[in-house]
Amino acid sequence: MSELAFQKYQRLVRIVGLVSFVIVVNGCSTASKKDQDSGPSQPVDWTQVKPVVPRPEPISAYGNPVSYEVYGTTYRVLKSSKNFKQRGVASWYGSKFHGRRTSSGETYDMLKLTAAHKTLPIPCYVKVTNHENGRELIVKVNDRGPFVKERIIDLSYAAAHKLGMTEKGTAQVSIETINFDSYSRPPNTANKRQARSLSQKKSISREKVPALDTRGKNRFVQVGAYSSQKSAQKLAKILDREIDLPVKISSIKRGSKKLYRVRIGPIESLEIATRLANTLNISELGKPSIVYQD
């Protein structure tokens, strides 16, 4: 694959994060996290809950759109978490969401010290101070929420337990992001990582561009087929905003029902089409497929 083709493909990878993020946020917003939520059903060995050690991490491909909308309110994700401070109400979420996908793409584990925030970039680390008892704790932000008025952060059950707020359910807190200026990094770690990344890119750039076959002009990746035109339009809008390739909606009748198909293309390179289909293969969308239309 050529360097240009690879760069385009890398951009396409961001789609998975955006689509997954929209699906997860919309799914979580259909019900309040506190409704019928609870802690673990079995006793917890709290000595096994590991403290969070902040470390510099790249921004996730998941959960970081420029903006998103929930309950009619538009939220804009911050470009940087540096020097961010906020004060307000914290809440927590537990077994109801345990094992589900977070907005970052990670699996939510209520016994890890994590949190959800509306606008901080994912991932980042924040120090949470409970002003009702003076306890402090560092957590990793890897999810979106809480979408309830005046609440500024949703803590995992473990984090809420450590801060002494599980029984009450909420607490007045302040949060402050961790800046890495004061954190020491293992020597040469960054340089080795950069060198490895450059080596991988050079290796990719040396790959041969696959030959185009005669079916390229009719090749598409069908992301999904929906009975709701509105759902198809919403997905198409996300895809169209993020990629260079055309995104189309076409309709077809199946018996008495009408389906709206979201397709990307035409894509002349079979390799690009295959990688794109694999990239978009997430459970909430179903399995994308390569199709040919006359």
C-alpha cells in the first residue's frame, strides 16, 4: 500500500471511534445510570483494586468527536486536558453498565478506578477531591457522561467507594486534571516508541500498491441497511464528514419493507475496501460487506 493510501486508511480508522461513540452515548442516554443501578453482588477484596498510575497516552480514536449532542444539548470535546479544574456534583455507576463498551472503546469495569466526563479528551487523568470528607483519588477518564444537570463527573463504583460516597450516591467534589510536567518518564521510552513508529511507517510505505481490477469502479463497502431512513442518514452524515470517499444512501424494497443502504465508494483498491470493511466491523453496526453494483 502506498504512503498516501495508508494515510487515507488511517483517517478511516477514526470512523469506528466516532460511530461507536455515537452508538454508546445514545444507548446510555436512553436511561439514567442511577436507575436500578447497584454495586457488586459479591464481596469485594479491596486490596486487589489497583491504584491508578497516570501516564502520558495518545488521544483515543474512540470517543473524541469535535462535538456531540445528547438530550438536545451540544457538547464540545476539549482539545487539551491541561490545567482543567471544575467543581460540582459527582455521581457513580456500577453493575448496570459493568462489562459494556465505554465511549473510549474500553470495557467498563466497575472495580477499576475510572470515570466519565462530558468534555475532557479521552483518555486523561484527574484528581477527584470529595469536599464532604476530604478524601482524594486519581482516576482515569475513559467514558462520557453524566448527562444530568449540575453533575460534572460519573465515577466507577470502586472510585466512589474509595471516596466514601456510594451510599449517598452523590457528593460535592472538585476535579483537577493531571499534568505530566511533574511526572518522570522512563529514559528513552518516548524515543524508542517514535523510532518504532517511524520504522513501521517506512515498512508500510515500501509495500507495493495493489493492482486495480476492472471491478473497482463498481466496488463499494456497504456499512449497513436500515429500515429507518433517519438512522441511515445519521450514520451517513458521520461517515461523510470524516472520510474522503463518497458516502451514499440507496433504497431497496424487501417484500413490503423498504431498506436504506449506507454505502462508501466507489473504491478502486480491493485492499482499501477490505481494510475499511474490517475496520468498521463492530457489533453495534453488524458486519460490513464489499458489494458490487452495476
